[in-house]
Amino acid sequence: MKTPSLSPPILSGVALASLVAAYFLGTAFSNKSPSKAGAPAQKQHSERPTSLLNRSVFRTESNQTIADRVLATIAKLERLRTPAEFRQALGEILSYADKTEKERLVSLLFASWLDREPEAAFAEARRVEFLRYHAGRTSRSFSQWAETNPIAAASLLEQTLDGRQLTTDPRPPYLDGVDPPEFLLSLVNGLAQTNPRLAADTLAAAEASPVQVHALEVLMQTWFPADSEEVFAWTSSLSNPEVRSQSLAIVATKAGQLDDPSAGLSWAQNLKDSEEQTLALGNLVSQWSQRYSQDAFNWIAALSDSNLKFQLMPPALRQLTLINPGAAADWLNQYEASPQMDASIAAYVKSIQTVNPEAARGSASAITDPHLREQILQELAQAAP
């Protein structure tokens, strides 16, 4: 079917057991390479001075099973008490452990350390370069600890978000989006499993930052599917304008990903502030139209002609044009060309430019804003074969 160009009027203008279990869960995903008995590297290790931990548990011995090694390591970790002892143990694991065992041993150490000194454990974890590339199991240790110790985890989360952790500066770099802390997000993920409201209130009380936004997104991945009505109520109750705005956008996006977004639409329409209503509905419709473009288009088209209607239409119209360009053109041709219609015309043009460049150029001429029209025409020229 030939893609239609716009016709007039638009065209004319348009715990221990858990530690052991966690260890063996990770074993299934490792690629173990057996070492040779009596190899020079092993001999060199055995000649080193005795340390806080017996380094033999960090090597693969022919007469020692994995279970023997993990149980021996856990027993030694249970005897560690001070941050200095944990730091020394961590250094020995990083220096002497077999490569295939190192990541698991580090995760076991932090699981034990968090139970005793969560602040010190968190601070040290972010300073360990090794964990930047092998953080998976250790992240699970932080998440599991937060899940079973929500009050302590919320306290630690509060400290990190207001800058009392890791630095003497009033605002550590990661709060500005540099090196976002993997383990902070792990704390949020663990809290989301057992006490999402505590996590939400802790995040809402913090100063706005990129990490805070990322943490809210992590929280909503678990909390929103579990209790969307509570999430809607919590978001509407926020008083901090910046946190409220970020939360509205995140929650509306999650609502738009549902098969039935009706609850989210009702919540967004009931927001009293018109700018917030537009923000929430815009994020919701943008997501909704990606999977159900016809439904999203029909819902917007049924709204009374207003600024809100024409602000919401472009993403839905662009998606509809991909599957039904005729219906999209028919809707556009109901209206005279105007600044209100420019964004919708541009969305239509971008969708048909690859299948009908001629119709796209003709429709672009209906855009009333000269700068937007020129931009679209340049994009069409660059995309031309």
C-alpha cells in the first residue's frame, strides 16, 4: 500500500548455611581449572609466612574438596572481629587465592563483615579495584544482608546518600553520577524485597542526585509490580519537588509498561498540578504506545482538543504510523497546520521517511516552525540514498 502524504488542510499548511549455599550456588557458574600438584607457584605459596588466614584454603589441593575449603574459610572468617582484621584477610584473598576461587571467597568475607561492621565493609568494598569487574557474588552478599537487616541497611543507605560515607567531602563524587556505587544499589535491591517503603522513604529524604534516581529505578523494579497502588499513593504524597518529579516520571514509565495501564492513567489524570499531569501522562503514553500503539492513539484521540492532547500525541502517532500510516494521516488532516500540530507532523514524517521519502518531504512542508521544519528537512536529506 502506498504510504499517504498529508492531504489538505494539513498538506496545504500541515547465616552459615546460607553462606555455604551461596558459595555452591556460584560454583555452577565458574570455569574451574585444576592446578597441578607440586607446581612451583604452589610451593612458593607454602613457603610464605603464616598469616591471619591459612592460605591453603585459597588453593585447589588434590586432597581437599571444595566443601572442605569453603568450610575452613568460613570458620576463619567467623573469628575476624575488627576492620583491620577484615582488611588484612581481604588483602590475602586478593593476593593468594586461586583465580577461580577468589570471587567467591571475597563474597563470603563481605557477608561476614557486613554482620559485624557494615559501614567499614561498605567503605572498603568500593575501594577494591578487583570488585569493579567481579562484583556479582559480592553484590548478592550486600543484597541478602539488606534483605535480612533492613533497619541497618536503611541506616547505611542514608549515610552514603548524604555523604557521611567514604569521603570527608560534603558531597562524594558518585552522587554526581561518577562511578555510581554498585553496592549501594545492592542495598536498595535487598530492601525492596522485605521493606520497600523503608527504602523509598530513605531515598526520598536524601538530596537529589543521579545515584538517587538510579536507586529509585532499582526499587521500583520490585516494588511497583508487587503493590502498584501503594506506589501511586507514596509518589503522590512526596513533598520535595525534585524527588517528586523524578518519582512521577519513573512510576509513570512503569505504569506504561503494563498490559493494562488504566490504573496508571487514572492516577496521572488525578494529579492536581497540570505540569505534573503532563509529565506523568507523557511518560506513561510513551511506554504504552511502544507495545499498544493503536490503543494509546485511540485513548489520546478521544481527549478533548487541548494542549494536553497535542502534547501527548506525537509518540503514539509515530508508533501508529509504522503499522497504519493511513490512519495517522487521516487524524492529522482533521486539523489546520499550527504550532500545536508541529510535533505530531514531525513524528509522522520521521516514521514514513524510509518507506515514502516523497510523502515525508511533502508533509514536512506543513510544519509551521521554520527551525523545526528546516531540521526535519535536513534529516530527510541526510537519510536519502
